[in-house]
Amino acid sequence: MFREDIKVMDCTIRDGGLINDHYFTDEFVKAVYRAVSAAGIDYMEVGYRSSRKYAPPGDFGAWKYCDDDKIREIIDGIESNVKLSIMVDAHRVAEQHFAPADESPIDMIRIATYAKDIDKAIALVNRCHDLGYETTVNIMAISAENEYDIVEALDQVAKTPTGTVYVVDSYGYFFSEQIHHMVKLYKEHLPGKRIGIHCHNNQQLAFANTIEGIRHDCNLVDGSLYGIGRGAGNCPLELLVGFLKNPKFSLEPILKVIQEYMIPMREELEWGAMIPYVITGILNRHPRSAIAVRKTDKKDKYVEFFEEMRDMQD
Amino acid sequence: MFREDIKVMDCTIRDGGLINDHYFTDEFVKAVYRAVSAAGIDYMEVGYRSSRKYAPPGDFGAWKYCDDDKIREIIDGIESNVKLSIMVDAHRVAEQHFAPADESPIDMIRIATYAKDIDKAIALVNRCHDLGYETTVNIMAISAENEYDIVEALDQVAKTPTGTVYVVDSYGYFFSEQIHHMVKLYKEHLPGKRIGIHCHNNQQLAFANTIEGIRHDCNLVDGSLYGIGRGAGNCPLELLVGFLKNPKFSLEPILKVIQEYMIPMREELEWGAMIPYVITGILNRHPRSAIAVRKTDKKDKYVEFFEEMRDMQD
């Protein structure tokens, strides 16, 4: 698939940070930055700009806050055309500071929100645009929202200056037809805006659904190295780059950083489409129960977990 | 997805046997038979009926030959509506004996072939039908065949009594659009025949591609427990059953046999979408080089393997 407009976002540090409280070493973050730079990836998301009031330092590593100076420590001296992104939860904005974009190493601010918090997201979009940042709006958990509320949110976002709105399958529930439906709905209600896609891999469909997004004109697409991310993880960046035929992309630097860093890391940190994540995906549920059960000695008691989850729906 | 005509085939013992020379214990084969019976699966494939001339006993376990008496040892005393299937390679037929179907525990014979061997496959179809078996024709490795040869094979198979012809993505190369194209081509050239689908998971697309087959009217669909199978493995049966909404299917027996047998087995035997399989999938190559490299101390030297595979294409 070659389409010049397609831009790729690497979420390794940001979504991966959700499984280690954002404690990645500088060495690793630099290695990822070098790899995605060499691979021709367009954007790299380095973490959250969280409030220290809601997320007390000591509980989290540096990539929970992504201070501009911390980012500079990583990127200084590395040649790169990669644009940097951070994520902000619209419903957890407090004292966080954002420098004017031309004084910051950050190019893009992605605003994560729920349909019900869309007004908070819009306020943040406006604030970030006034400072000169690119923005995206990522409405999460849409597979468990009613469509009326989604449409209402989209119609409001349509009037903002944000450039991109993401279809986000937080629960790893969707298959192709639902992706087609959602992307079509977003395009219809967001004239002139770019559509992004961010998928989770509960049912081993993150890459497939990302392809379906691309086939239906999503032009900002997310992946992460070896699929790292919370719970079942994300669309593996290596599969995505193998699929995109734009010669600006190169697979070797991605394979190299996977063999050097991700394989050893996977021995220490767990992510992927293990059965409890399959179960929450099939049932269209938040992965938190699956994440919790994987930390207990019942982590492979699938029948018990399935029955518990299924009966919670009654 | 509910469509009454959809039948599911479990390939655990047959495709899984390719990674342990078909040495499964009777206990395990019985456990799988009980599980798929309780889960409402339609067919279970127990292995190959290979020639002892080409495959000398001593090199292989019982499921390389699937003698009728061996199968009876497994199924005797277990209540089940599951139909049993065996696979035969059309290009390796020698002294194998097939009893008349009404004297055999076997219901279906699946004939694996290449486009170039289609005449051998047709001879075997006719022989098996004369004995009273259901048959399928599974033309392998079609992603690396030219379409003229595929169409010629299909046009010949169209005239045989076989009931089902499979779209087989042996190399795990296809994505949705190619599955749509192939299924359409098969339907066009095989009027009145059922189309089956058998996918490999090199690019984590086996389940997604199986869904795409189902969406385009494939009605005999293959899966295996926890995706076991050669190389990257197959479409995971648990994902398939989670997707199919026919109430005759039940997920619990499948989860149970996975937690009791497949999780410990995965510690001993390797299958799944490891990076060397990703690479052969992306490059549309037979997985044999990836299987080989995974048995060496270079198993995680992805860059080297990628460059070697890519350059072999020149």
C-alpha cells in the first residue's frame, strides 16, 4: 500500500509506558528515537504530559511528564526528521505547563478524551493551537459508547482547529466491518479533517484493523515496536512498515532495535494477546480486569476468568 | 457473525503435528477431541495418512499415518458429533490404504496439493469419493503461483465431485484485499462448490483473513487451539469461536483445554508470529528458512535474516 499522505506514529514509549509506570531508561528512549529516525517514521510519541498533582513524582518515571528539558536530553545530537508528540488526558488537566511550540522540542499534542469529556478536550485543543502545536483528538473506548454521543462529540470537534481525529479501539473489540463503519462516520462528520487510527491487539486484529483504516483513508496510523502497549498492546510497527510500500520507510532499523531491546524487555514486561485480553476484547470490556488477573496466580485460569467477566454483564 | 452454513474445522493435531513430527500423546489427542466435541466444532483433523514408504515409521508418531484403528482407540467411549478428517498430500501417494467410508471412523479426506499437481489431486478426489468420503481440495502456496495456473487448476477441480475447495495462504502473505480477490476467483470458477479458508499467522493476520473469508461466503473455516501449527501457526480457534455467534458453539471447553494443555505445550514447542515468520510472510516466501533459523543461535538475529531473505530474491 503506497499513499504519500500516510504518516506513521510510533507509540512505543507512550503506550509502552503504561506497563512500567513510564520508567524507561534514557538509553532505551534514545535507541527508539534513533531507530524510528533511521526508519523514516513520521512521528514518535514519548509519553504523557501529566499533572504532578494527579500523578505524584516518585510513583512514575520521567515519561509520565515529558518535560521539555528531559526530551532535549534524549534528542540532542541525534540527526532526525521525526516529529515528537506527547499525549495529554483532557480530563486530567491541572497545573501542566506548555511552552509556546517554537520554544519546545514537541511538535504535536495528542488529546485523549472520552465522548463525555469532549468539551474539556476542545478547550485543550484551542489552548494548544494558540501555542502553535499540531493537535489530534483521540476519543477513547468508542466501542462501548452509543453512536449518538459519538456523533455529537464529532460534530463539536469538527468546528475546532484540530487537524486529526482518531478512531481508537481501546478495548480491541472491533473487526473490519466496524472499523469501516467508524471511519466512514468520522469522515462524514469531520469534513476536511485527517482521520487517524489506533488499535489494540486483544483479538490479534490490531494490524488488520489498521490496514482496514488505511484502506478507508486513515492517514495518521499508530504502531509500536513489537506491539508493546498496555494489556494486549498495539499494532506492531514492524508489520505496519512491512505493509507500507513508501520507499521512505526502512525495516532494518526497526528489526535492529527489536532484537537488541524489545526481545530482552519482553522477558521482564508482559504485553500481548494472552487469553484474558482475548476475553475482554470479545466481551467489549476495558482490559483492567485482565491486567489485574495476569498479576495473580490465576493468570492462566481462563475458564474462571471468562465466566466471571461474562456474568458481570448481567 | 451468524450464518448457519458456516462449519468449523479444528486442525490442532494435524497442523500442530508438523512441529513435533506428529508425536502427540493419546491423552492429548483425546483431550482435544473431547474439547472440540463439547464446543460444538464441526470437524476435527487428526493428522495425515502418509505413505510409510515416503515417511518411515520410527521417524514419525502415529498422527503421520492416522490408521483407522489408531483413531478408534482415541474416540471410543467419547460422545461426539464431530466429524473426523485426515489430510493426504496428493503428490506423495504410494501404498496408503483407504477403507470404504462406512467401515472407517473417518468422514472427510482433505487433499493437499499444488497447482502443478492438480491432476494427482483429482485422481485422489475420485478415488476417495468412490469410497464414500467427503473431500476437499486444498491448493497450497497460491500467493506464489501465477493466477493463470490457479484458474486452470480450479477449472479442472470444478468438474470433480469434491464438495469444497480451500483458499490456502500457506505463506501468511495475504491481507484482506487479496483474500477478497482469491475467494471471488474461486467462487467464479467453482460454481456450486463450498469455499474453505485456511490461513497462516505470519503477519498476525490469520484470524483477520479468516473473518474476511467468512464475510465473502467461505463456509468451511479452519482454526487450531491457541493457533498451534507449523511456523507462525494458524487462526486461533478460540478467536474464531468468539467471533461466530451461532449458539451451538461454546467457548469454555476450548479455554479449558488451552489452559490445561496448550499453555504447558507452548513451553516445549514453539509456534507463533515471531519476527523470522513475519519476514518470510512479508516477502511471500515459504517459512522453511524461518523454521530453520529458529533452531539456531541466530534465532533472534532479525536484521541478518531479513537481509539474507531479501537478497535471495535477486
